Amino acid sequence: MECGIDLAVKRKSAVATIDNNVIAVSFLDTDDEILEKCKEATVVALDAPLTSARGYREVDRLLLSRGLRVFPPSFISSLTERGIRLSRRLRAIETHPTSSLKLLGWDWRQLSPSKDEADAVVCALTANLWVKGKTLVFRARDGEIHLLDRDVPFPRIVSRGKYLVM
């Protein structure tokens, strides 16, 4: 089982688990709820910076050079702090679902009416493909960001908050 988290600070975080090709999304408030939900995960893909910096990190600049838009950790410091705090207690990788969606040519509205839910689904897919060694990795001295790249099956919507990956 893997987890994908569209981490938030002032609203509930969307947390997606993927197990046996089924993705299930829930919305959780606290770090303890997130830790409990993802405690059995092989890996957790977090949509939040997992290293801090003033301005853009080198790893952010790699994405920017590919035409992918990211915020510097200092611009989203509360989110960055929460992501780093959670990553100390989980086996976590950093991801950026908006960039994955752009690379795949997917519109998040095709997945869900909720951007947070769609991002969590993409995070879960990223975690799942990371386990298989199939993520696109941007690596610099100050961090790593894992994205989806080509040949990713579009999840089939089963019901609100539930998806099937073939």
C-alpha cells in the first residue's frame, strides 16, 4: 500500500491510498490522522516541499527550466514546515501533481470536481510508480521531486473518492 497526500494547512488534506490497483481518497485534518492512515504505506508521496530554502531551491529551478511552475518553499512556509514534520515520521518523497498533470496532458477535472482530490490521486499514483522505479526524478543537492511521466494509465472513476488503476 502506498499513500499520496495533497497536504494543506488551513483546510483538510486529501489523502489517497492505493492498494491492489484501487485508490481511495479521504480528507483528514490532523497530522495524527494522516500518520495513522499512512502508517502501513511503503512510501508516501507528499505534495509539499520537503526541504526549506529562501527563494527557489536548485531542484525547483530544474522544474522551472522545463516550463513547470512551482512555488519556492519560503513562499509556502507553513506547508513546507508541515511537510518536513510529516516526512520525519513517514517514508516520504516529494512530488508536485500539477507538474505531473501537465507532463501527462491530463486535466484534473477529468479525475474529480475537487482539485485537492485529483492531486491526491496523482500523488498516490506517483508513490505507486516510485516503488516500481518508474518516476521521473528531478534531483539537486537540495532535494528531489518525483513526477509521473508517460505511459501512466488514467484512473477509472468508480465512485466519488474511489478509483481503479489498470
